Amino acid sequence: MNYRPFKDVQVAEVGLGTWQLGSADWGNINEEEAISILQAYADAGGNFIDTADVYGMGVSESIIGKFLQSSKKEFFVATKLGRRGDAGNGWPQNFTYDAMKRHAEESLQHLGLSQLFLEQLHCIPTAEMRSGKVFDHLRKLQQEGLIRYFGASVETSEEALICLEQEGLASLQIIFNLFRQHVAEEVFAKAKERGVALIIRVPLASGLLSGKFKEDTVFGDKDHRNYNANGEAFNTGETFSGLEFREGVGLANSIRTLLPDERMAEWAIRWILDHPEVTTVIPGASKISQVNGNVAASGLQPLSAAVHTQLRKLYDEQIHSKIRGHY
Ligand SMILES: NC(=O)c1ccc[n+]([C@@H]2O[C@H](COP(=O)([O-])OP(=O)(O)OC[C@H]3O[C@@H](n4cnc5c(N)ncnc54)[C@H](OP(=O)(O)O)[C@@H]3O)[C@@H](O)[C@H]2O)c1
């Protein structure tokens, strides 16, 4: 595993996304399986874990908390706030200082920590980012010692640029993958100039870029790849990067022909790591074998300039216009 600087620490360039470990939006992964996925990631040299207070309404954070207690290694856990919709919470009441402090404290409790390494805004409304009050609240939580760093997970390049104006912003989390290439031109240079870490989510377009799905693949009722396939429940971009599923299967097959060999998920992650502005990429995983495959991307040689050019041409000519939703 190779590491890249994130402020004053070195984080694994392949992190671990743990939306899957909450068992809410990806079907069922029980606690034992979840712990074994975290352990496999740690054994492979991983030290950066992304979660959120709403993943299984605290389940993902609590499992990570149990894992941290039993592990001797140092981990950098990034969580998020802003999307709670349970009793007494919701939009816009989640964006007061009191609510943000309460939500951060509950994350600390779930994780069994006294300080959060990174608290991220979790795709909150653009207007809240623009008004800037949420960042004042985050700066206050930082001064009080509840959080070491704060960042923002965003949907669009416009939101990324708004957040990059905020003093003290440590990181930006954004969707960037072979189906979403233009984000690099729109955001990366400014993030680098501002010293802001880039956390790349949905690197495999919800699994499409592993090449394992067929046009007739069916997802379970509790899997967002079923109930949000066309943006019915939340932003369409969070599922299959906004591509219509069968279209995405066809485009993934076209990408496969340009890659050096059949290790498609690894190469899809390698392509992201070939961008030096990226700090860490956070693929989710439902199996230990996936964790090991994803981490292996760190050890691959960069893709050649010729392959990068071909992948960009395919994106410009066949993919870009087919992505749905704001991004
Ligand atoms: N708004 C936000 O801030 C936000 C939104 C989305 C995600 N995230 C974060 O980003 C992380 C990553 O995004 P994501 O999980 O949505 O999408 P992703 O990483 O693109 O896809 C994860 C899925 O791809 C499949 N997969 C992973 N590795 C594989 C491999 N080596 N071979 C074959 N299949 C593989 C698995 O599917 P199966 O389950 O079918 O095995 C896995 O569940 C999340 O876990 C979460 O931490 C944040």
C-alpha cells in the first residue's frame, strides 16, 4: 500500500468506504462479515475509513468503533453529518450549531473516540454551503476539540468550488471515476492550490466498473441499485454514477477492451490513482476478496499515456452525454 499526505498525516491511497457495512442500502452484511472486511483492509496496510452517521443509522460507525477497540493500529476515520432525518432532525434543522454538535457527539459515541479525525458535510443543500454558516459551526467544533479536521462531501463541481473558498477546509469528497472524468479539470487544480485533500468516492460506479454485471443482473429490494437506479430515493449520481444501468453495462464493456488485462476493478482504481492531486480513493466492498483486489491497485504500474488518451476519448465521445443528474 502506498500512502499520500492528508494535512499532517499519511493516509493509504486506497481507503475503505463503509456505506455497505450499515446494512441499509446494499442488502445485508452482518457484523461478523463487516468486521472481517475491516480486518482485511487493515491487514493490507489500510488506515483510512470513510463512514457517515446515517449509514444504517449509526450501525456502520458502531461496527467501526468495535473494530477500532480491538485493533492496535492507528486509523483515520472520516465520518459525515447533515443527512439525519430521524425524529427531531432533518433539513434545515440539521444545520444549526447545536444540531451539528449533537450529531458529531453521537458519531464520537458510536466510534468510541474522543475526537473525530474528519467530519464532513454530507451532500447538504448548495444554499447551506453558499451561506457559509455551517463552516462557522465546523470551525467552532474544531476549536472546541471535537473534530481534528473538517471537509465536505459534494455532488457537483460548483459545490466543490464554493467549499474550496472556505478557510480551514481540509478535504473535499467527490465522485470521480472513468464515467466522470471532467471533474479533474473543474476541481483538482484549485483543490491542490488550496492544499485541500481529495477523497474520491463511488470509484467503481457502484460496481459497474468492475465489469461483473450483465444487462439482466437483478438487485435485491433493499439495495439502492434497485430502488435508486433512476434517482427515485436520492441523487441519481450516487447509483451507477448516474448512468442508466444497461447503458452502463455496455459502456463498462467498451472500457474493458482498453485496459491491460481482465482486472477491471483494479485498473479502474489505478486510473484514479494516476491523478496525483487525488489523496485517497474509497471503494466500498461487500467481500474480503474485493478489498484485496481494490488495495492491489496501489501496487499496479500507472496506465500508459496512450491508454489514458483512449479512455478520455471514449468518455468524451460516448459517456459524458449519458450521465444523468447534476454533477
Ligand atoms: N454522499 C456521499 O458522501 C457518499 C455517497 C456514496 C458513497 N460514499 C462513500 O463512498 C464509498 C464508495 O462508494 P460506493 O460504495 O457507493 O461505490 P463503489 O465503491 O463504486 O462500489 C462499491 C461496490 O462495488 C462492488 N465492488 C467493490 N470492489 C469490487 C471488486 N474488486 N470487484 C468486483 N466488485 C467490486 C461491490 O458491489 P457488491 O455489493 O455487488 O458486491 C461494492 O459494494 C461508500 O462506501 C461510502 O463510504 C459517500
